[in-house]
Amino acid sequence: MTRDLLADLADLLNRVDPVPAPLADAAAAALAQRLDPAVPLPLIADSALEDPEGVRGVGGARTLRFADLDLRLEPRGRRAVHVVGRAREAADAVVRWPGGGAWAAAERGWFQFEGVPCGPVAFVLRGPGRADRGTGWFVA
């Protein structure tokens, strides 16, 4: 009885207020990317989680430090960030977001991405002879 009621309710909601196709496509793409295998890079520090006394204002650069990876995210307007990163071991970098992504070759460990959309992102390091290593998803 309860399953039938829930199925009827879901059907009603899908007819009255259907999920927009682009949103459903982005969710499916994010789920597929989330399931890609990568050795997790533990988060060591995130400037967004710090609350230094006497500091005012928002909107500045954000720094994140993971095992083997440092990132600096600089806002570019309201919809994008510029990312500068450093891999501590030889690796190329991939940034992912729902429905998209980009690749960058690291030169002496340094790489950058321009125009990364604000919102959920994840980074993966790909190095020769090593398993992929990746961050969890976080909001840029």
C-alpha cells in the first residue's frame, strides 16, 4: 500500500513539475564521474573552514591542501574561478564538474585552469605508473 501511494505521488509530481532535462543530464553525469575509481586524496586544510579573528569580507581566494596536491581558487566574477595547482609528484591534472571537465599538463608540478564553473568540482591527478588520485567533490 505504501509503495503504491509513493509511486502515485512520484507520478503526480513528475507530471505537474517535471525535472528539467538539463538538470537530469547534469545529475547523471555527476553520478557517473563520482563512480570513477581514484585513490582518495585526504583534505589537510581548507581556508574556507578557517575563521581568523579580525578578518573581514568575503570573496577572496580560497586555498585547499590535500595529500599530494595544493589548490588556489580565485574568483572570476560570480560564475567561474581560476585554479592554480601544484602536484607534489609528477602528474597531470583533471578538473571535473557536473557535465564537464578539463585536463592540464603539469609543468614541474604546476598547472592551471581558467573558467572553472562555480559549484561542485573534483580534481584528479594522473601520473605515469600510478593509480589516479582524486579529491572528493567540493564546492568551488
